[in-house]
Amino acid sequence: MEERYLSLAEAREVLGKTDRTLYRWIKSGKLKAYKPGRDYEIPESAIQEMRERSEVRPKAGSPLSAERALAIADPDDFRRVVKNTPTAALEQTALELAQLTKVPTREDLVGDKDNKEAHRRTMANYCIGAINVELDSRGVRSPVGHVAMRLNDALTPPEEQQEEERAG
């Protein structure tokens, strides 16, 4: 079977890139093309190779880490990744994310002029929430909630604990 060749305009449509990008890719050898005359001809197989090379896929068995969780921008994608992640990895990721949600000091706030750290804390909280929902659906208690409860117990003065026990 003879291979089909696409014009630059057809390749642009398929790949969703500008002519300039396609020219750069052709010149750099990233995209295979022929120029038998005035116009470029791009083999359909070269387009397919380009799409496969640029496809972003998580590594097989790659654990969900706090950094990876924060890098997934789309909430639907994140929930899909969380759903396919083992429970132990979710628990570990939630604990890692919890470390990023610490209450900022005055110095932190002054030094964060572009609000990157504030945004990072917000995203970490969102990720923890999504992980907690998934863990709850699996019947597993969130390790972050458990740590927060233990911290709260540790910070509660003994007198208040005794009053709460008497009242309860």
C-alpha cells in the first residue's frame, strides 16, 4: 500500500500547530518531510510518529507524588489519576501535600510577592480534598485527618480535655 502524503496545510490542521512551528520541526529534523518541488510533502507516518512522540503519558507504575499531583492542572485528569492510584500511594501523597499547606509566617507572606506559594498551598489543599474523597469511597480514613486530629489533641490544654470529657 502506498503511503499518503499531506500538504503543510493538512499537517497544520492535524497537528494543530502553526506553519512556523512545522517549518522549524522540518528544518531541525523533528518532522520528516520532502520537498520535491516548491511545496513540502509530509508522510502520514511522520505525522503519526510526531503525535506518538509528543504524547504525554505517566510512566508505568509511576507513583503519585506531591509534585506530580500539583503538576496535573486539570481537575478531571487529577481525579482520574487518583482513582487509578493504589491506596498506600494516595495516603503517602496526602501526607506529602499536607506538609505544603503549613500556615505561612509573616516573612513567607512578604516574600511571596507573586503569590506562587499561596497558589501552591491552595492547590495542595484541593489535591488533599480529592484524595480524601477517593480514600473515603474505598472505606479508608484519611491520614491527613488523622494527623490533624492528633495534632489538635496534642495542642489542647489538659484542662480543656478534662472539661470536654466531663461534658461528653
